[in-house]
Amino acid sequence: MRRAVGLGAINKKKLAEAKYKDKGSELAEEQLNQMSKQLDAFRANLEEFAANHRNDIKKNPEFRRHFQEMCATIGVDPLASGKGFWSEMLGVGDFYYEIGVQIIEVCLATQHRNGGLMSLEELLQKVRTTRGRSRQAQDVSLDDVMRAIKKLKCLGNGFVLHRLNDGRFMVQSVPAELNMDHTSVLNTAQGTGHVSIKALQDKLGWQKERSMLVMDRLVQEGLVWVDDQDREGRLYWFPGLFPDT
Amino acid sequence: MDRFEWSDGKLKEGETVIKQQGGVKISDGPEKTNFENGLAQLTHSRLIWRSPQNQQSIVCLHLSLVLFVEEMSDGRGKSPKLVLHLQSPRANQPKGPVYSSQHTHIRLGFKEGGANDFNRCLSEVLARKVWEFAPVSRPANQPRKIHAGIVGIERNLEKQRKETDQNISKAFQDLDKLIGKAKEMVELSKKISTKIKDKQGEISEDETVKFKSYLLSLGINDPVTHETHGKGLKYHEELAKQLVAVLQEPIEENGGMMALTDVFCRVNRARGIELLSPDDLLDACKQFSRLRLPLRLRIFSSGVAVLESISKGEDEKVFEAATLLEEF
């Protein structure tokens, strides 16, 4: 019975460890090969699916949304790259990236008026108008626009969705820092489209200084218009909350 | 089993067999019956079972009596069974092989296999409940079908709607299958990614790049491999060079700087098809400095991202202005 001591044993141990290490990297290579094969098989499956259902994705917003949700559950982003399988074979990429371009253009065109803050419904309407009159062009859903906006975030222009108390969404397309106070003001304005310093004091219980600070900031950012014609005092209007003119 | 009725096996008008399977036996709850090894046929409204020996021995079950279906494995290598849970029999239940049964379910055994397929078809038919829409069968001496006029149009629309429904439900099914396959690869990629993280240097750089391209194809975002500085994907390198070729002049004319959203719109409008994703654009721009291209990506503290011309950018302009001032 030999006991594992001495130089011999240490060397043997080192050798064994080295062998295990090699085995480990060999396994990774094998796995890469396996993945490559699986990818080829998957590509064939996807081609078949595309042949049958590519049109369904283009024409049916419900199906499109289901597709997106299923991809999300397994941790796959079909819109990550125009070079991805999903984009190339199903055409989902072109569909959503084009909406992205249209969203940016609409936001740029209206920025001088609303400072970079507009309601999601207004954005959707305007995007549909940009797309033209054909029925197919109109089949863009709210879900489609929201997903396109999420993708635009990484371009650094501050694309963000704000959820108001009544469930509506506002789209911000400029990188202004909107903190909780600003969102509270937005919520207070949502019924009428405007607020006053007094309204903020009454409805939110804020001190005058705090209200002034927040409103000055919003004026600076160009997100509100000042209206001194009302007898009761200065009103601040949010063009982003106007009904569409 | 008392919900079954004797049948002459003839299909009703408009009824078609969606799926059939041989070697099927019916059990009344857990109890065996004589109805073994027959041909089970599934239509939109009924389940018909035909005996192999006796042509007259045919029973059928109206699908409106089926509450739901589940699969039951019989263990010990036996073929799986389908359990059909049934509603209580109707008062006017026509005569069937069994007068009354204490069981509320029947089981179908599939000696020759096909349980899964049959279950899938059965579940689909049950979901659509076509018998609720089925027209009442006409007695023989009514006028012939109306193809023209409002009724004809309505009938066509209804037919189209049903076809679309069928197509869409098939689309959903195909999609679920496809996603299932994608899921396997996501799992595999996670394993590989962990390996790469644990032993940097054991995997060659080429293999890492190969792996990155697989992830790109599938749309998997892997933070471990995504941010590695160094060799990027060939796709992004090529893209970077293309972008510079297209954008250098417009950017210099625009004052040496252009917002990334602006770049995104211009590039995609020019391409028309095979558009770039925002991530593609960003990843390509990140390669500029490594490839020593004359444009650079600059991100301000506010988060705004711009592409800047190296020779005509902000710093250079400031330098130029300062030099000019000094000369005075």
C-alpha cells in the first residue's frame, strides 16, 4: 500500500490537474461545435417557419406581439441585430427599425413645439400618418411602437417612456433629467393640460419655493409654455398633453 | 362510457376526419371494455371508434361532452393514454353500448402509438368548439344552397374567417415549436459562456469570436463576451468602414458633429432594406478608434451620443481658435 507523499506524488497531482484542465477546454470546443451544428439545424427550421408565416408576422399585430413575448421568455432579443437570424429570415428587424426611424423623425419635427415630450397616442397617430394610407401601413400597434422606442434608447437621445397615473404613456425624446417632482407635475396637468403654482400647492401640498423651482426647470427645458393671460395668475401649459391639433 | 352512442359510422354533411389512429382501445374509467384495437377517428364534432372485426360495431362520442383532455403515462414502458374527462350525460342521450357508468372519464390507449399527435389535434378541436357554430342539418326537401346574394357573401366571409383562424392557430403552434428549439440553444450558450468566463486564455480568441457571432445570430445578449475589448465581429468592422465612407463628408459639412439618432435615420433611409439595428450602429461605432478611422464616437455626460470628425471635431476647433487668438 503506497501512500501519496513525496515529490513523485506532487508531480502526479500536477499532471492530473493539467489533464483535467485540458479536458475542460476540450469540452468547450466540443460544445462550440455542437452549437454550430444546432444553429445550422435551427436555421433550416426557421426558414421553414418563415416560408409559412412571414406574412402573418407582417400583417397580424397580435401574432407579432406573441412572437416578441415568446422570444423574451427564453432570453432572446430578435431585434438585437439586423444580421440576426430573426431579422434576416422573418424581416422583423426591418419592420421595427423602420418604425424607429419614423419615431425619431416625428419627435424631431415636433420638438420645437413640445420640447421633446409627447403623448404615446399622438406619436402613434403621427407615425401612422407618416407610413401612408395603405391598410398595411396602418397596422402598426401601440405594442410595436413601444418596442421600437425601447430599442432606440441605446442611441443616447434619452428616449424614455413615462407612465402617468391614468395609464397613459408620455414619450420623452430629449435627454433631460425628469425626476419624480417633474412627473408629479405631469400627472397633475394630465386632465387639463396645464398647471399653476397654486394648483401644485393645493393638489400636491408643495411649498411655493419647491413649485417655482420645478416649474422654472421645466420652462428652461422648453417642456412648458407660460401663459400670463389668465386672471387667476400664471398658467403653465404642456404642449405634449394638448389634444392633437 | 355511457356517453357513447351507437353509430352507423357515416359522416355528417360537412364533417371531415381530421385525424385517425389505429390500435386504439377504450376504457371506461379504469375498467377495460371490449372496445379494443380499433380505429379512432377525430372529426370537428365527434370521436368515432370503429371495430376492426365487426363492421357494424361503431360507437361515437360527441365532443361537446368532453370537458378536457390530459395525457397519462402508464409507466413500465407501456404506451401513454389519453384521459377524456366528460360531462354528465344528456337526458336525451341516444342508445349506446353501456347503459350507465359510474365513471366520469374514459381512457384511450394507443397500442400503436400516436397519442401525442392525437392529443394535439383533439385539444385544438376542443378549443375551437365548432359544434357550437355548426348549422342545423337540413331536411331533404329544402331549397338548394344560396351562393349568391347577401347570404352567399356572409357564408364566404364566415368561411374565410374560419380559414384565417385555422391558419393563425397553426401559426401559433409552429411558433411555439420553433421557440422550444431556440430555447435549447440558449441553454447551451449559457454553459459555454460560463466556461469562457472561468478560464480566460484557454479558449482561443478565434473561438470566442465564433461564439460571439453565434450569439449575434440568435439575438442573445451575453455580457461576458459582449464587452470584451479586442477583436470584434467582422460584421461590425466592415460596417464601421462603410459608415465612415458614407458619413465623413456629411458630418464635416454639418460642423464636424452629428447626433447618433440623426446618423441612425440617415443611414437607414439610405439603405432602404436590410436596416441596421441601433445596437448594430453602436457596436460598429465602437470599433472606430481600434480601426483608426477618421470618425469617433463621443458620449457626453448627459448621455447624448454623437459622431465626431477627428480632424474637424470640437477639440480641434477649440485648438484652432486658441492658436488664431495667440497670433494676434
